[in-house]
Amino acid sequence: MVYRRFRVNITVRILTLSLFLCLFFFLLFRTELFAALFITAVLSAYQIYSLIRYVETTNRDLSRFFETIKYEDFSQTFKDDGRGKSFSELRTAFNDVCDAFRKARSEKEQHYHYLQTVVQHIGVGLIALQRNGDVELINTAAKRLLRVPRLKNVKSLEEFSKPLVEKLLNLRSKEKALVKVYDNGELLYLSLYATEFKLGGQDISLVSIQNIQSELEKTEIEAWQKLIRVLTHEIMNSITPISSLASTMTDLIGEDFSGLSSDSESYQETLDDMRQAIKTIQKRSQGLLHFVDAYRNLTLIPQPNIQIFPLQELFDRVEKLMQANIEGKGINFKAEVDPKSLEMTADPELIEQVLINLLLNALQALDQRQDPQIHLDAHLDDRGRILIQIKDNGPGISKENLDKIFIPFFSTKDGGSGIGLSFSRQIMRLHKGTINAHSIPDYQTTFTLRF
């Protein structure tokens, strides 16, 4: 509407100017009315001046309006100078746009301050930095953790911890890292997690920093307590009969045999008791040595020889190795890879050992089971990670034992060593993967390897 009236105004002014110019030239060539000619010339000049000023004023307002937007200086106002309704509407439109921008900027600033408050008061340390180490943002928790009042570049943290600086500069998006730091005699375990984004064409890395020392200590203490309980139980089972039998032998040796003949029945019974005690001591000692040797082997897992291989080949190899055991027990065994071409990056020999351990456990669980079944399958989860699952319809694992089965030497089977599952978990950790168990007693037990 404003611009249409502007065009009408310009058109009227041009027509008026044209009329005066025509009148001027008519008077110039057709009459000797010099006074009228002079007045016409003055009015024509005034019309030209008025038209130029009208257009330039509008251009200046437009130019000022666009500069206001360009430099975000919304303090500018456009006042009515009495040049007509069309200009009043134009200035009103300019002011409305400026008000809308002022409101949007105010809301943006309020949102920014809100996010700043959240970032500064959150308990997790946050650092946003460029590739060269320049810090864009550091919150209060990070300052407190790193003991710095301000931080311009992470390289200035080298006195605090050089490994921390290297991790901050080299950590890529979605990567995690754990850095050990000694700060004035205090040991800190700093957990780092990074994500990347672009800001104004600049790559920015946002890194969260947490001191997980207390959590690690708690987990370590719990692990040691569980391990000590298992070790104590196993050692006491061996030491108690040894100690008892040794005491019995001491008593027997201390008896007076001077009045007994070597052929007498009492003498022979005493020798038999001593022989039996010595055999028992020897047997329990060998069992204890075997236990300690197994514990030592548990800590000597080789580093994985990582390579790319088809999962179908691994499944075929494992099935062939287990075929005799499976057929001998009449087990319905099924192995599937979906898709058939699925490949994984791992140590095939170590993963094969894990699968054999889990399948042997499943076979033992299916003893005396009607319609025994084992299902081995591999597929991709919703996040594109490879899953390998071993399912059986055995008696299952009780809820209270599920969190214990991966503890070294804990076993729910008579005569079980309790090493296989712990060994399998360590192999999965070396592959940066996990192994978990889920069991519904008397229905199905599932072990899941997640890579």
C-alpha cells in the first residue's frame, strides 16, 4: 500500500512538472508575458527541486533502515516529518520492523543468558575450544576442577597436566578418554568426552570433564571385595582340611608305638590313617596350586590381533568344532548371520574362544533337558553395532547370581572353575566391547556380545 501510494505521488509530481514545463515553453515561444514566463520557470524549478528532495529523502530513509538491520542498531526510530500519509505509513512499517527485531534480539539475549546460567551452574566441567586450543567457553565446574580463574588456550594447562592438554587437542567427536592427573599430591581420574560442531564456519570441540576418582575407587573396592570373597572361600576350602589332617598326623606321630608290633592291627590302622591323610593333603595342595595357576593364567590374555573377517566363516568354524558335542546330546542347534555378508573387525581366534566357552556352558546347562535348543546368531542393532547372541532353553541363572557370574572363580556348576566367563569378559574389554547375560529361569538364557 505504501509503495503504491509512493508511485502515485511520484507520478503526480512528474505530471505536474511536465505541465509546468510545457507551459513554460509555450509562453517562451508564443507570448511576450515575461512575468508569467518567470513565474512558470520558478514553479518548474521548484517542482524539480521538490521531486529530487522527495526521492532522496526516501532513499535516505531506506538506506538508514538497511544499515539499522545490517549493524543491528535497532535504537533507530523513523519519525513523521509531515510529508504525507504515504511517508507516515512507510515510517510506521520501518518502526514495526525495528520493533520486531528488537523483540527477537531481546528474546535471543534472554535465551543466551539462560543457557549461560545453566552451563555455569552445571556440575560437569565443560570446555569449548578451537582446533588450535583457543578456548571459546569454560564453565565454573571446569575452572574449579582445573584450578584456573580463566583460560584463553588449553596449552597453558601443560603445567597442570601435559597428557590432559594432548587429549583435549586430539580428542575427536564422540571419543572418550581417561586421563590420570596428580594435582598437589591428589590423584584425579578425569573422564573426557568430546562432541564437535561448527560455529561461524569455525570447528568447535565441546569437551566434558569429570573427576570419576570416587566412582572408580568405589567400583574397585567392590571388585576387590568380591574377588577376596571368592579367593577366601576357595583357599579356606583347601586350607581347612589340610590343617585338620596335619593336626591329626601330629597327634598320631606323638603316640607311643613302642608296645606295638609292626604286624599288629593297630599299627597298620595308624599307618593307613597317616597314608590317607598325606594323600588328602597332597590332593588338596595340588588343587590349591591349580587354583593359583588358573588365576595367574587369567591375567595373561594376549593382545588381540585385529583383522577384518566374515562372521559366517567364524560361525561355520565354531559349529564344526562343537558338532560332536551337539550331535551327541541331540541338541537342536541353529546358527544364523544376518546379513550373510556381515563382517567384523576383531581377533577371530579370541572371539572364537569366547563363543566356544559360551557354547560349552550352554551344553552343560542342557543336560537332562527335554527338547534342548541352542541358537547362535549375529546381526546389527539399531545403532549399527554388531551383536552376537547365544541363546539356550536351559534352567537359567537366578537373579542373585546374574551379577556374580563374571567374577573370577565364581561358578554355579558343580566342579566349575569359574574362569570361562571372566576370561570372556576380559577378551571383550580388549575389543572395546561388552558381554552381558539375561536369563528367564526355566525358559531362556541369552548371552550378548556387543562390539
